[in-house]
Amino acid sequence: MLDQELGTCRSVTFAASYVTALSQRAISSKTYLEEIQMVDETKGSLSGLSEDEAMEFHGVFMTSMMGFLAVAAVAHVLAWMWRPWGVAW
């Protein structure tokens, strides 16, 4: 009996805190129109980067990725030379 009462009490407490959190979120959240205006201000860029910044980031990213792939390829070749896999002996 006591367990049922405690469970009910916890459920009511959780529900009350959930409703409070939802009402605070509704009060503090931006309206849909304000969110659309923010997207328009960034001129469609989701990252907030300018065109030049995005191009620079892309260049660094691609260079880093090519370097990583080169190191991974060399590591795989060396590992295969040490212990070949996929070869039927």
C-alpha cells in the first residue's frame, strides 16, 4: 500500500515539474517569426560562417582528410606486409 502511495506521489511530482518546465520553455522560447528572421539575417548559412570562412574551413578539412587517408593507407599496407589477410594459404 505504501509503495503505491509513494509511486503516485512521485508521478504527481514528476508531472508537476514537467508542466512547469513546459510553461517556462513556452514563455522563453522565440516565436516562429523571430526564428525565420534569424535565418534570413545569416543569409541561409546554417553554420553562421561567411563564404570566405566556409571556403577556408573546407580547404583545411579536405587537406586534413587527405593526410589522414594517406597515413591510414600506408598503415594498412605495412600491416598487410607484416601479416597478410584474405590470402588462402
